[in-house]
Amino acid sequence: MIFDIAARSLASSKVLIPVEQLLGDCTGSRMPEVDPERLSFDAAIRAVEACPTSALQLEGRDGARQLVLNYGECTGCGNCVEASRGALRAAKRLVHCGVSKSALIRRWDIDSRNERFSDDPVAAGAASEIRALLGRALNIRQVDAGSCNGCEAEIGALTNPYYDLERFGIHFVASPKHADMLLVTGPVTHNMAEALKRTYEATPSPRLVVAVGACGCTGGIFAGSYAISGAVDQVIPVDGYIPGCPPTPAMLVTGILRLLGGRALKGL
Ligand code: SF4
Ligand code: SF4
């Protein structure tokens, strides 16, 4: 079998995915989005009632009824897509990766069928300091603070020949002392809270912290559990959030590069 894989790899002229194809792509993540043309109050109610987390909410704002979608809480279960009969669909592009927590939230006016756009506050101050210091290299320490390992499976794929994160000068390191960025997965369990704090303290400043997955962003399906201290930002300061359950490698690349900024992200 290993020889089949090698033969297929050699026969393929284009194995490495170009960065333009990765940025913003969320195919396979099952993250939903609204099809404004098909949005109605009934469809919105059906979707909200089908959502097993509080990712979907109905709100009244400025006299308008709104459907609110918080990607930080979305597990990509697909219930809303089925229940709304087409008003919500699986998204193919999602630029809400590596953004602030408030920028994980999208709103659609139900009556006018328009999305309400808000400013997208991307990264905190540390990002600009890091950009100035980094040049062309970034070292990441991944911390599993209580994950189911679904997020780790996708993070592991970042170093394979398809995604090849190393081509951007980004490497995974074994020690926080060598790291510029902490990539933290999972709801932070009580048992891992102290270890996460110590890892953060051992990482030299300026440093970036990225909360990964629904669990890292908000606690995900474990929010409120007796066994967890909370989302990552309830334990250490976080600079950017990458949603998904789990996020795909393309979403992870988008989030990491977005936090670092640069020419590759123009137009994203
Ligand atoms: S896909 Fe996300 S928003 Fe839709 S029902 Fe599932 S958790 Fe809720
Ligand atoms: S976000 Fe989903 S895949 Fe990632 S650790 Fe939580 S449950 Fe697992």
C-alpha cells in the first residue's frame, strides 16, 4: 500500500496546495452560513430550535429581527442546514479565522435578508510586535489543554506534503521557550489549567496565543462542564480565534497567516 501512495504522489504533478487556494477555504468543515435569498422567519426559528449549542440565536436589534451565528460555538453538526430547508447551507469560504472573539459572530437581518457587517478587529497589539521581530519565521508550540484530539489530527496535517506549513517558515517546536505562538486546543480542563498557565509564562514575549476549535474558543460542547476551567481565554490571554470542530487545515493556515498579516492575505 505504501508503494501505491508513493506511486500516486510521484504521478501527481501538483500535490502541494497553493496558498491562494487555502486562504479562506473551509470546505469539509461543515460550518454553516445563511443563504440570504432563502432566509425567512420560519426557517430561522427552525434552525435555532435544531441547534444543539447556543451558536444560533434570534435577536431583535434596532427594530429588526436578526439571526445571529456564533462560529465560536458551532460544532458543524449540520442540524440547522437540514432544519432550515436551504436557508442555511454548508459554507465553502470562511474568513472568520484568526480573528477576535467578537468577529466570530455574523448577523443577518431576517426581514431585509441582508447580512449586517461589522468591523473585523483582527489581532491584538502583540501581533504587530511579532511581525516586526519575526522576519520570515514563526515557531509554534501546540498545547492540548483537554481536546478530544480531533483538532490535533487536523493540526498534524499541516506538516504533510499537501499543506506544508513549513513553506511559510512556520515550524512546530517542542518547548515553549522556543515558541513565538501557542496554538491551544480543547476546553481547558482543571487538570491542564496550571500547565497551560506555566506554558504561557515560559513563552518569551512578545508571543501570540491562538485558541483553536469550538472548545478552545468557547468551551464548545463541554462549556459548563464540571471538569473544565473554561475556554482558553478564561485561563490565559488570547490574541486570535480559529473556529471549527475541528477546523480544517486550510482554516488553520488562514487563521495563523491572518494573525501574522502580510501580502498573502490581501483581499481575504
Ligand atoms: S451546524 Fe453549528 S449552528 Fe448549525 S445547528 Fe450545528 S452547531 Fe448549530
Ligand atoms: S473543537 Fe471539536 S474536534 Fe476540537 S477538541 Fe473540541 S470537540 Fe474535539
